[in-house]
Amino acid sequence: MSLNNKQIRFLRAQAHSMKPVVLIGGAGLTDNVINEINHALDDHELIKIRVNADDREAKSDIINSIAHQTEASHVQSIGHIGIFYRPNKKFPKFQLPK
């Protein structure tokens, strides 16, 4: 899903007060972590994930992999935190601006 600038600003504002719901540690991105991310996206649509990686390239690879494997949109990254959005088709929680 491709987001325009207005939608990204809206989602960043919504995520501002959120805390990370998934923490990725030393074991990296495992199948169980992907399953938890999928469940969190199904429940919340918009989530924050904390990625504890050694360098920027590893962190970027993990974030890109999360977006690809979960089919979620990567909204923003700040430091070790990534924000992801995937709309719930049955029960949407957010009405994105056009």
C-alpha cells in the first residue's frame, strides 16, 4: 500500500503517543516475531516496533523485511523505532485522509 504525504502525517500524529508493541532483540526477525507483528497489525492497524540492531544497515534491513513479510506500510523510522500501518479490511480503526 502506498501512502501519500497527508496520510503519513496523519499516521505519525496518531502513533506519537504509542509505545512499541513488539521488541526485536538479539535473536533477530524470527517466524514467531513475524506472527506477533501480524497479530498486532490485525488488532491495532498502526503499531510501533523497537528494533535493537547493531548498525543502521542491519536495522534498515530488518525494517524493510518486516514491511515486506507483513505487507504493511512503513510509515516512519526514528532511532530504533519503526512505525508500521496495515489497514484492517473488516473493521478499520482509522479513516485516512485522501
